[in-house]
Amino acid sequence: WGEVTFVDKWVGAFLNKVDELKLWDDTIVMVTSDHGTQLKDHARFGKGPEDLHPFNTQIPWYIRHPDGPRGKQINAFVQSHDLLPTALRLLEVPYANVDGEDAWSLVTGERDVIRDHVVIGWAEFVAGNAGGRASVRDAEWNYVVSVGEEDPQPELYHLPSDPEEMNNVHDRYPEVVDRQRTRLEAVVGQPIPAQLNEVCDHPAPSPMYFFLQHRALR
């Protein structure tokens, strides 16, 4: 719960400052995250590539526009790379040839959906092949598989009958597996298992690494 308190405090501080400066009529606010976290979901805490389920992959995206609707909720598939074209549209900045879709069109009612499935990935922080794992999710199925190597235990969950994604039915629905795998390969651009190299062959330690190292030496 400390994470929730932390976010609540500092998002609140930002919103209070917008209020103090009387900028609400000229400010668009977006709040989102990079991933969720497990709070004893599937009997675990934290996050990881082996758990590409909604508690890790389904994140909030709040948008407050001065002229926009209030309290409206959208239940549609969007992805993180939709943020850029959405922000550019709201700022009335021309754009072309960007990944993602304008999600504000869902709010205005111009469109009911912008895609019928999402592909979610978790890359490894290693030099060389960073294949990791991926999830291909639509309204009915969640398919999870390793990307950079053969997966001895690929997963498939039937969401209407198993919303908690506890029962792997991969071997019972080969036609669904083939369809979801084809969707994933279309995004990756090569057959699975794929070779996906890190942009940097020698990734540097993160700031958190240095912080923890310094604290340990004190």
C-alpha cells in the first residue's frame, strides 16, 4: 500500500499546484503507469515476465481535458504507444507516421474500438537476445509465450470462464494458439522463437542499483 500512498501524495501535490496557479482551463492532465503489481495475486508479490496477467498488464489511464467529459469510463483495448498520438491530437499538433492510435476518439464517441487485441511484452535486461515473454490478449483469450526461446510451458486462458487466469488450456485449443501466435509474430516481425537484440550490448546499472549499493556500504 506504500506505493499507492506515494502516488496519491505526489499526484495530489501536482494537482494542488495546478489549482493554486489557476491553470485548469489551460491544462490537460494524463496519469498512467508502466505496469501493475501483484498483491498476492496468484500467491505472489511484485511483477515478472512469468505473470503477464491483468494485475501486471492492465494499467489505468486517466485524462482530464478542460473541455472534456467528466467521469466517463472507456472499456476498450489501448496500449502505451497510443499516448503520443492521443496527446498530439489534444494539443492540436499535426503528426504522421507514429505508432499507436488516437485514444481520445473513444472518449468523443468517434470510434467504439481502435483494436481488437493487444500485444504486451516483457524484455530481458541482458546483453544479446532480449526476447523475454509476451502476451496476446483479446476479449476471449490470453496467450502467453516466451519470445526468444522455445517455451516448454506456453499458456492460454479462456477469459469468460476463467477471469482469474488460473487454468491453462493451451493444449485444448490449437487453433486459438495458432491465431494468437500469428498476431505476435506480426508484431515481432519474425517467427517465434525470435532473435531480438538489446539496443545496448552493455546495459548500464540503473540508478536504483547505485542507490542500493551506496546504502549497503554505509
